[in-house]
Amino acid sequence: MPIDDAMPVRLEAAGTKPEEAEELLTELYGGKLHVAASDAPFSYRYAAIGDETMTLRTSKFGGRLAGELQPTDEVVVQWLQSGTSVLDTGGQPFQMTHGVPVPLLAHRSFAFEMDTYEQRLVHLSRPLVERVAAEQGADVSGGIVFDPTMAPSEQAVRTWHNTVSLVSHTLRESTPGRLLHAEMARLVSASLLEMYPQQQTGNEAGSGASRSAHVQAAVEYVHQNVHLPITTTTLAKHLDVSLRALQEAFQRDLQTTPNAFIRRVRLERVRQELRAADPTTTTVRQVASAWGFAHLGRFSQQYTAEFSEYPKDTLANT
């Protein structure tokens, strides 16, 4: 049962045959995988819930799993709860420690060997993680870079587990709307970057702390209130800073203007909704208008420039 990236993800599978588990995981992840029984009777269970920006997953094997996976457009974070797992990301192989999350390198293949284990995983959209990192002042011109052999701080690991627990409870107990799910995905991404910080840009390193705080507060406010008629003026008033100071801070830290940032976030929300909508009952005009784009032609140009795809094609491919 493949996971459709354009639809909400809800998957549960379990069984007692190694060949079924191997077929399932190969369909989900690709690559070269091998599943085999160990001394005890073989069994497996796999579950996933979320959407294309973030899925929370569990994997439990009463057997052995080994293989090599290729790069994807996702950042995968995994942590063992029991059993053993050895990872090889192209350097020195290392054994995972129970409870310590390890991010897999999205831009590199990796090999692994696991035996009689239970683990948790979070799959995050790599563009989302890169955007959150950039908003924090990181240099992502070369993409996100993780060192999976680096031990994160105990406090950062606790924050990660608390964050994932909160998000998991919300997903299990209800079906959150698109705004809440998007904010939860951003929160998990920020928690990941707290454990494995990215290199900061020279501009960010040399800027004043108060200015960086203003930009971060503005970014958070936009994501939480982008469904409202926000402008650069109202944003500056909310932060109690001058319009010019806000514009200069955005240009320095994010290399964009506040208006362009607001527009990009709204375009992202439109894309999320189009990818989850039913094309037989939803139109591009309806979704665009709901997110504040009154001129359909201009919106279509902006959307295509941002995502290299016409909005009607995004909707048609759901």
C-alpha cells in the first residue's frame, strides 16, 4: 500500500511473513532491503499518520532488517526504543543509542542493519526543514547538513520527545486542520534543528540579537496569522518597530522583504490545500481567494514562479 504524498497519510500493516514485510518496506522506501527471521518467530508491525509535510511512524520487527536506501526529498529522524541498529552513512558505522534521535542524511545514501527492534520515526519535508533553518538564520545554500554521529544535548532530546509526543497525541485524537498541521510540522522541524543546529550565515552571526529576535517573532506571527489580512505595516505595528527597520531586518536575515515572505507563506498554504482537495468539488479560484489572492491571473503567475507548476496541475494531480 503506497503512501500518496498528495493525500493525508494513514497506514497500518502487520503480519508474520518476512516476504510481506520486505515487499511493504520496499514499496514505501525503495532501495535494496532484506528481511529475515531471527531465532524467535518472525512478526512485524508498521504504522504511519500525517501528510506530505510530516508523518509520524512506528516500526516493530521480530526479526532482521538490512539494506541500503537512496536520497529522498524527506528528512527522516529515527530513534530506537528496543533492539539494535547499526547505521553507515558513508563514514564510520555506528550503533544507535536507545532514545537518541538520529537524522538520516537526505542527500546521501546510507546502509543499515537492525535486529529485533522497535523504533519511532518522523518524516519531514526537506524543503520545510530548510525553510525553517533559513528563517533561523542558517546558511542552507548547500542544503541541510546533519552529523548523525554527533550527540545532541539531553535538554534538546527531551524537547524533541515532548514535542513529538504532543503532536502524536493530537494526530491520534483528531484530524487537525491544515493550519494546525502546518504549524505542528514547523514545530517538529524547529525541535530537530535544536538538536542538530545548522551553520549560521555571516550576516546572522554579526547581527544584533534584538534585530534577529524581531525577525523571528515576525516569522512566527506570519505563520500563525497568515489567514488574516497581514501587511508589512500591520506586522511592524504588532512588533512595535518601524517599517524601515523591519524591512532592513528581513533583507539582512532572510534576503527578502516582509511582503514577499507573507506572499510565499500564503502560496505554500494554497499549495497544501490544492494537494489535499478534491478536484471535482474544488476550484483553484476558491482556494486562492480564501488565502487572499483576489487576482487569479497574477496569482497563477506567482504560484508558477514559486513551484514551477500551474496551480490547476497541482489540483488535478491529487
